[in-house]
Amino acid sequence: MYLALFLFPWMLMYAVSTLAMNHRALFVDLYGPDPAPFQMERKAVYDGVFPEHANPGAIARQLLASAGLQGAHGVTRRTDGTIVVNRHDLLTPRRLTYSPADRTLIVEKMSPRGNAFLERFHRRRGYATGYRLDTLWAVSVDLVIAAMLFWVLSGLWMWWEMKATRAVGASALLTGVGLFVLYLGAL
Amino acid sequence: MTFSHINRRVHLYLGLALLPWLFMYGVSSVPFAHNQFFNQRDKTKGLPDWTLRSARPLERPVPESAAALRSFGAVLLTESGIEGTNFGAYRQSPTQLHVYSYTFWKSTRLTYFVDQKRVVVEDRRFRWDQFLTGMHARGGFEQEGFLQNSWSVVVDLVCLGILTWIASGLYMWWALPDQRRWGWLAIAAGTAAFAVFTVRL
């Protein structure tokens, strides 16, 4: 019970975000098929110096640190040398574009959309970013997974312990299992 | 019969009926959360992901609109002997169109190389982790067919079921005065941790 009370915000988020993702077509009707656009937040000349032969990853981390935006990100280097850093912020994703030719750094933020926020939350996982908070989040996701499996097993055990509910419970369980098996074979 | 009794029964029977889905979503989250592990493990086998099924010449204009592209994809699949599966058609580049056909057990990729005027059909090697993640990610109402859309209705039911478990679970906890103090602590700790993740991630 206490585990469920602790994890209920995660379950709430996963349920609501799945509803939004299952009805993505409604949001496409509302916003159109393209992802949310970016809006200019600031533009400045970046006067920092990068180490010689710095790879895009190191440049991205330095740019993010100087902009006060450290956290999970992806980085690409275009053929003209421009570095594009996508900061995977849950609430406000940002794009940093650094042009070495004129040393300008443009910071743009993504326009807010409720369904996109929920989808970002739902898909956030993994231990690969190297940031401590992301690792903690990944641990919490693993805890949710373990809790779900525990609830399945403990729920079955609690049901079996209540003799008065065995018959109706067995009907509910068999109906669910039967439907699931049907889908497994047909879809 | 009291409300408390009905609440407990709804919590239980809903859980039992939707148990296969809760189990599936739990187990299938493992390869999602640890995809690097599963990919590296599979890489050591040294097996190709895709196997060529057929290749044939084709010269046909590719439509622009999403709806027409989907119809075009359906025709290409039918001509390749693939029917009745879920599928999606995607314009990969000006010279390449991908049509993915998939069931829980089998995935096929059809690639139309517009500039080379040929269509290649490939089957994906079965992997348990991809079987699970495929089932986890299945949803939406874009496919044709009653059974396909009914799966998505069940996905909605599972979501509503989880919301019902949260509400009925909170009610059951509140009905146990001895558990309230520790319960409040668990709720406060979970909510605070979640709020920090929301703002700082």
C-alpha cells in the first residue's frame, strides 16, 4: 500500500500520457502534424574558448553550462560546422545553435503543448545521459516496473485469500486472459 | 452493500480482468528502460536484423498527401502478398518510401527506391525484446479494422483502470485510520520527488 501511495504520481502520469498518445490524432487535428515550433529566447556572441579538437559532445556540455541549461541533451554538427544542441528539458525543451563562423549562440525554446509534455515524460528513461538526476529518474522507472509486477502477483495472492470473491474473480481473470490471448493470435 | 464494499470489489475485479495488460506493460517496460543492454546482447549474436524476401521493378509516382500515401502503401503491400496487417507508410527521403507492416509476431519492411525504380521487401528477425516493446507501443486509432481499433479501446480501458485503482486505493487507505500517518508520509515523499523530477529534468 505504501509503495502504491509513493508511486501514484508516476502511475497517474503514465495513465494520462498513454491516453494522450492513444488519441494522438485529436492533437494532430488541433495543432497540425508538425512538432511544436521553436521560439527565439536569446541571441548573443559566445566569447568562450573550446579546447583544441573538442568533440561535439564536449562543445555541447560547455555551451549548456555557459547558458545555465545543463542536463540531458543530444548534439549534432552540421556540414558547415554549426553545432546544434537539443536540450531535452521536460517542461521546456530548448535548442542551442552555435555558429563558429560568427561565434553566435542562439537559444530557442519549444512552444508549450500539453500532449507533447506528457509524451516526453512517458518516454523519459535510461541510464545513458550521465546526469545524476536522469539516473535517479531511471531508477524510479525501474521501481515502477518492479512495483507493477509485484502488484500483479500480490493482487493474485490477495484475491485467492478471499474465498468469497474466488468465483467472480476467476470469471474476471479468465475473461481478461481469454481476450488477451485472442489479441495475441489475431493482431 | 456499502460504498466501501463496492469500492473494494471494483478495485479487485478490475485488476483481475486487466491483469494481463498490467503484467505485459510491466514486463515490456524492461527492454524499453534497458534497451542498450538488449541491443548489445543481440549484437553479439552477429545476425542480420533484416532478411531479403523479394525485390521487383516498379515505376510509379509517389503521392504527396498523408492519406494518399497510406493508400499507396496498402497497394504496395497487397502487390507483395501482405494483407490484413497493421502498417504505416513514411516518406524517408525524396527518393525513398518505407512501408512497415507489423503484427505482434512479425514485421516486414517494404522499401520503394524511386530513383532506382525497384521495391525491396525484407522480414525482420524475431526478437523477444522487440515483441514486447511492439506490444507496449501498440495503440491509436489510425488503423483500419475492428480488432485493431478494439485493442486501442482496451488500452483506454487500462488507462481508466489505473486511474480507478488510484482513486479507489486512496479511498481504501483513508478508511484505515491507523495507516494514515505513514500513508501521508509516502504520498508526500512520492509527490515531492516527482515534482523535483518534473521541474529539474
